Amino acid sequence: MRINSQVLAIAIMAAGSLILTDCKKDKDALPFFLLGGEEQSAPGTTTTGETSSGTTVTTTNTDVTGDEDFEFQTTETIDINVDVTDDNGPVSGATVTVTDSDSDDTLYQGVTDENGNANGTIEVTPDNETVTVTIEVGDETIEQEVNTDNLQEINREVAVEGTVNSGDSVADADADGVSDENDAYPDDATRSSVVKAPSGDGQVIAYEDLYPSPGDADFNDYVVKVNHELDLNSAGKVVRIRARYEHIARGAGYKHTLHLNLPGSGNVNHKLYDYQGRVEKEIDEHRASLQDIEVMPESNRTLGHKNTAKGQSFKEGKYSELEITFDQPIARSDLGRAPFDLFIKVINTGKEVHFPGMYFAADGSDLYMDSNGFPWALSIPKAWNWPYERETISGAYPDFETWYLSMGQQKADWYKRSNDSLTFPYVTEGALAAYIRAGFKNGTILWALLALGVAGLMALYFYREKRQGAGQ
């Protein structure tokens, strides 16, 4: 039996299209020479290679790996320290950028100083499995992919053979050392890049409010959705923060206000929006101290629907926006993990509830970890369904217990797998949609679709052949 050439062509085109799409989704499927960049090396090694123009570059990897202290955090911070030299010594003016290897989101950008050094801090989630370090020095571009697993510091010494072209011909309208092409604010010398913290998906922050008594572990007493953008200057320091806070659940009878502590001083612009998205209140003021900024007023006035009971559908609460401009640039490490020191004040008890890892007693014990080693606050680095009232976090998320009993070493993405019958449907994505998304990420579903497509085309061919035979 002869197969119709048109059917075969369609099948081959479909297969080719899916394979190419799969390769774009999964960089590991591509041969190394197509990736462009230096193959990842282990800490303690030195690698010598050539750029596309033939310049010899030697990179010494002194990255630091190891486990951080477990503080019930779902994100990790990694310090950046890159030194660039040429035959004349330290190279100033080299641009160092760290991006997520999958999304290309900028995590850090800075320019080397007179000592040839660029340093800063990035914050990664379990989704940020690898990051790409790009160094633009003179006319050369050097790329290195780095695995973030158990990584504490990215330390690289990059030596370029010869004398680096200063790149004076590169357009830099604000003369901040970052080319206009790489500058998010090409006409503002005080800032040059925008970083989402910890990611573009934002965070969900969930509090228990019975402090200092242990809570019921449903983490729905006060829940807020938070998004952050940080403006960095050419030295990689934070000069401005923009944040949005939306009150999304209140499973408690107590009343609360939401507050923020930040280091330094600066100008604060604060807008509170009502349920229809109209500005209800606006404050613009300079503060000598950025401690105890009230982000949201009393919780009984910012959410009219608890969003914690079975049978309820989600209804939006009020939200606020903050824009904070620091008087002096702040090192990213001084801010800590997002959402930084965001805390609630419980009006009924007069107590504050902070994240663990920030405040300690004289004996060194964590003031915000209970007698069972459990926190009163959690941050989840994406949109997330919190437990229903009277359901525990361990019941609603089966991997949560494994995560915290392993001190964060296992099931770091526990928040992605829930018992949907025990969680409030804030995120309404169904199981099929989640499966398809995961399948596209790892490529398995593309091969399944390819097989189904070819099988369908073959079935159509045989069906037509059968009909034509019956008609003869």
C-alpha cells in the first residue's frame, strides 16, 4: 500500500515543528555549540576558552555552595561577586548581568568599579534552577550558566587576554556606565535596571495571628498578594521600590493592620484603592526612618468577604501601592528576602507577627518560631491557594511536612501540589491545565502530541483509502 506523499509531508512538518519547539523549551536538548556561552564548571576550577572574535578568556570559579539556615523560606538569596581584569589589571566599566536562564528575567545588573569588581545579591525561587551570568567587557560578551542548587555565592574571576577596548563609542545618554541598549532608564543616571522580587508572579504572604500562642496552622488568618519591583543603579544597589499589596483572605475574628520595616530614609508615596479600584487615600511624604510604614489599614475594612469558607467564590479586597525612593542607595542584601520585613499588628492582642530569622531573644532563640519550631508567617513565591478554615497546611499540601522536616532540602516546591478539596480556589487552574503546562516545560507532552498527531494523520489516510476502495 502506498502512503499519500501529502500526508507524509504534513506528518514530517508537524514532527519537525514540535521537535523545534521542544528544543526551544529545553536548552539541554540543544548541542552545546548552539547554546553560546561557557559550559558550566565546578567550584574550584579554572576554564580557558575563546570568544566568538577569538579573544582568550580565563575564568576561575570560586563559587560557594552549602545549605543556608532553614527559616521556612521558599526563596533563597545568592550573593554575586565578579572580578574582571585584562593585561593592564582591573577593568572598570564592564557590565555584569544575571538573568533567569528560562525566562530571561533580570535578577541583577551592575558595572564593575575601579577595582574591576561588580557585586550584589539575587533572590531565586525553586523555579530558577539555573541562571545566566553575562559579562560585557569592551567588545566582548562572555556567558556562563550557573546551577543554583545549594548555591550561596557566585564568585568568578574573569581574565581577558590583551587590553580591553573601552567601548567609548557605545551610546550612554545618561553617562552612568550602562549602555542605552542595556539601560532600563537611559535618561536617568540614578537607576539603570528593573528587578522583580522574587519573580514576576509575585508572592502570597500568609499569617497566623495567635502569637505568641501556637496557631491552628491553617495560614489564612491574614493573607495578602504582593508584587515588588526594584530599581537598581549601575552599582547594582537598590534606589527605588515599587510594591502592590492586595488583601485576599481573612479567616480570623481578630483585626489587623499591615506594616513594613525598611532600612534607611526616603520618600514614600502611598495610595490605598477601594473595591472598585479608585484611589481612596494618598500620602506623599519624606520619612527620616522607613520603619513601621502602614501598608494596609484595619483588616475588617479592607476585605468584605473572608475568602476562607467552602462554597465561597473569591472576591477581591482593597489594595495599596507603595513607591519608596531611598535617600541613599541600599545594598540588596540589606533588604533581605522579599517581602522584606512585612508584618501584621494584631489589634486585639497588641502583638506583632514577623517572619522568622529576623528577631532573636538574648539566648539566641528565634522570637517568631514557636515551641514546636513552627512559624507564624509564610511566603509563597507565586499565586497560591491557602487552606480552608479549620484545615491545616500539612493536610492541604501533602509535601509541606517533608519540606520542613528535611529543613528545606526536599520538596522545595511543596506549594505546587495541593489537595484541592482542602484549599480555597484563589487560583482556579484545573489539574488538566497544570498537567499540560508541566508537560510543555519538560517536553514530555510535546512528544505525546507528536505521536497523537501522526497517529491521527495515518488514521485519516486509511479512512480515506477505505472509502475510496468501497466506492470502486
